[in-house]
Amino acid sequence: MKDRHLPGWLLLLSLTLAISGPPAFGQATQKKKQPGVPVPKARAEALTTKDGVHLRCIYYESPLAKKQGKQVFPVVLVHGWGRGAADFHYLAQGLQGLGFSVAVPDLRGHGKSVTRSLANGNKAPITRQRMKPKDKAAVLLDLQAVKSFLLQENNAGRMNIEKLCVVGAGEGALLAMNWALYDWNRQDLPAFEIGKDIRGLILLSPPKSFGRFNAQGPLQHPFILRQMPMLIAVGQGDRTASKDAERLYSKLEGRRKAGNNTATGLFVSTANTNLQGAELLNPRLPITKGIVDFMKLMRSQSDRFPAWTEQRFQ
């Protein structure tokens, strides 16, 4: 059985840094590359969802995948509505250079994920602007298709799916939270545990709501509410975004402090800017370094996560 409960090793910490503090992202990653270990080129993966949507997913495989794959943390980056996978290119490259495997899909109706197969075998276009709330809710199927791909990588010994972390920007932050809820609500079979693989969330400018998605459902799940490590990042110059992020943070902080006066596993990173979502990844802002620090901290406790196993179900 998996260890469903992460230890109380992450204490409340502000990752707010001086804007002039972090070095250029490329410089930070260059120092970490191991000599003789080439970084694989990013590749496009063609995925298909259960409802027939054709997804393009850019995959940045860890340089450690072939020799130390069972220790590799996978990361999924979820863009905001009306944005695209290109928002995350430099973050994905940087995390890859640090040894993480990173998957970045174009969600349905975005980028190159704009067709679906119909029952008669024909293909139909997907127009984002015409999508209704129920159509937007089906975006979780996109993320499950990404996880199916990662499951294959896990079973090939090139990563440990049970160390999965998710970064969501803007509306993608709510998608990430609700995907985590779906993942942790999966019903186990008598001999197998299903899901429960998402172990950390990074939320960039999480809004109050998007379509049928909000934070209420995820915050009712005990593991997500009280134990899942989270980093919330926001630009303080936008009053609405700042209030939305503060509201989410306060709900988490209150629940996590109830037991021991310490908001275990809850982090915040802010910047003096009006920029929000993926735009917070601007190299002049401290948010990217906050994300890297969070991921390094997760990996430093790698031995406390479930050991690699072959997975039969996602």
C-alpha cells in the first residue's frame, strides 16, 4: 500500500524574495547539470482523451530518466484559459535541467489541441470561444490523458508517478486543484490502490472560480486541505487577484494551524507587480525561484514518498 500521509516536514515559510535576488534562470540550472549527462530535446507527444480530443503535449524528459528514473519527480504544467503550453517553455526547460520530467499540454481548444474524433470516424474542430461550462469541465479528461502517458513512463522505469507535482497558472490553478481532488477521490480496488499520485501543488494567481470549477470541493478533501504541500504565488499589484489568493491561503492556513499552530506544508511567494498567472514567470520577478526552491524541497524529502512501483491503473 502507498503511504497516503506526507510527514509534517514542510513548515510555513514565506518565499517572498527581493526582485534583485535570483540569478538568471539559465545560470542557476547550468550549475546543476551533471557532466556527461545530456539533456534530452523536448518532444511533442500526440495524446487522445477518453472523449476523443487530440492533444499535443510537449514533454521535457529528465536527463536522469534512463539511469535513475525511479527517483525522478514528474511535473505537469497547466496553462490558463486562452493561453498555451508556450507560456511554460523556460520554466519547463529549467526544471528539466534540474532533473525533473515535465509535461506541458495544450488544453482542448488551445494551441494545437483543436480537433476531436467523432463516433463516425470524422474529425471535428474544437472552438474554445464556443465551449460551454460542461465542455470546460471536460478539460479534466485532458489532464487524465497526460497522466496516462506519464503512467507509461513510470512503468518503463523512467519516473515515479507517485511523486507527481502540478503547476497551474490562472484558471489552470483551479484545474490543478480539481484534478488533485479527482485523483484522491478515486475508488480503490480490493488488491490495488488507484490514483492518489498528486503530491504537491503550485498555484499561480488562483482565481475564485472558473466555469464550474472553484476551490470548495478540493478544500473538503482532508489530504488536500491539511497535508498536501502547496505554494501559492500572486502579484500583489492586482487587488482582485491578491484577494483571491489571500482568501485561499487563509482557508488553508486556518485548517492547518488548528492542530499545532503551524501551517504545515503551506508556502507563499509574492511579487510587487500587476502581472498574474504565467506572466509571474518573468525572469525579473522572484516567483520562478520560489517554484524551484519548492520543488527542490520536495525532492530533498524524496525518501518519504512512496517507492516506485509498476502501476496497472491510473
